[in-house]
Amino acid sequence: MSKPKYFIDSHAHLMTPYRVKGGIKWIRRAVKEYEQLDLTTPAGELLQHMKTAGADYIINYFYPLQPGESREINRWQREFADRHPEVIPFASLHPGDEDKEEIIRDSLENLKLTGFKFHPYVQQFKILDPGMLPVYQVLQETGCPVNIHTGFSKFYGRESLKDEFLSLLSRFPRLKIIASHMLFGDMHLSEWDGILEQYPNLFLDATNTLSFCRPGSKLTEQMQKLIGNYSKRIVFGSDYPMGMAYPVKILYDLLEQVCPDSDSFEDLAWRTAADLVKLDLA
Ligand SMILES: [Zn+2]
């Protein structure tokens, strides 16, 4: 990739050894190259791989699979980011946690984590689960960014999240939402224009979607049009170590191949993400 001024990998999963191992094993079913990555690679080494490939900063997501794990995970995120200042750590919680509002307060006020991440498929909850509504309400008031997995329903063998996600937007229009993977496979790309116009606090995370929009593909032109119009609302990352290709540089290089011009390239490479997480890069 010709070098942008900075590069922020806006979507990574650097986690504990147990969860990294589970993640790599899972992605190996779809992306064979991950056989080359040792299952026991420590998070610090995974981070180094991304930095060597060109990442200056990494937005890191680590969510609990069971109720009761959130506090430990959020503390791990804080400690990992303290050791590695290039890591921008997001908190999470589980819909089954008892003290969700207290977890939010602790994550944002004490641990100073940047935002929240949820994965309705892997964490097995409905976006509009009644227990989650107060969570969105509180997060909306704090103004912190909230990344939610959307899309790839067939890959997960689950129902599309489109309707629930659109209801979430209409019920919490001030919530600063980042739609991971842009409902890819579950909604036509052309529908985003209208939705982005209607919800100014909505951002899209093009992680894993650009791999399907390489030059020469059916979706290239539509994706380029969307990026050309809304690059201030789109971020991009690798999903490392469970993304669509390995080594991670293959994914980083996609950005220049797909972005229609240098301005949108800089936006997706770092500017939009820096703005979103309030990272002061001039
Ligand atoms: Zn992910």
C-alpha cells in the first residue's frame, strides 16, 4: 500500500491465549492460510505482526462469551493497552451480566476504555433483547462509540440482523453506532446511502467487506461510490487474527485498491477512525 499519513486498524481481536486459540481455530475453517499462524501466538506478537504490516494504532475488541466474564475481560483490555499504547481498547459486556450499568460506568470512568463492542451472533442475543435496551440508553447518553457485529448471517448459520439493526437505529438515533461488516450479505450496499443520511451518528466498519469488492468484482463500483460519498463515516480494519486473509498485509493493501481517490483513502486509513475515538492526529 502506498503509505497513508497514518494507519489505524479499526478492528482487531487481541485477547487472552485461550480466546486467541479458539478464534484462530474457528477462522481456519474458512481461511486456510491461518494454518501458518501458531495457535499459541501471544497477543503482543499478534500486535507486532500488525505493526510490521503498517498499523500505527489498533482498535481492539474483546467480548465475553458467558455472563460474569466482563469485568475480567475489561480489566485485561486496560492492562494490555497500558503495556501497548498503540492499542485503543473497547469494553464489552454480556446481556446475561447482572450489573450491566455498573460495568459500563466502571469501563468508561475507571478503566477509561474507549467504547463498547457487541456480537449478537457469537454472544447469542437478540439486538433488541429487553435487557440490552437500558444498556443502549446509557451508552447513548455517554456518547461513546458502540461497535455491533452485523452481516454474514449465512456464514454464521443465523438469521439476518437487518431488521433488528434498523430498529436499533430508530430507537436510539443519538447512539454512536459502528456497523461492523456493513450487514454484508444481508443488505444491498446501495441501501446505505439513505440510512447514513437519516442517521448522522451511524458509522460503517468495512472490515471483511472490502475483500468482496476488489477491483473487477461485481460490487467494486457500488462500494467505490459509497466510499467516495461517505468516507468520513467509514472505518476499516483486519479482524486479525480471525480475518479474511493472512498475513494481515493482504488486507491492509485492499484499502488502496478499493478506495476511489486519495482523500477517501486517508479517511478510511485513519482520519475517520481517529475522529471516532477522539485520537488527536493532525
Ligand atoms: Zn471481528
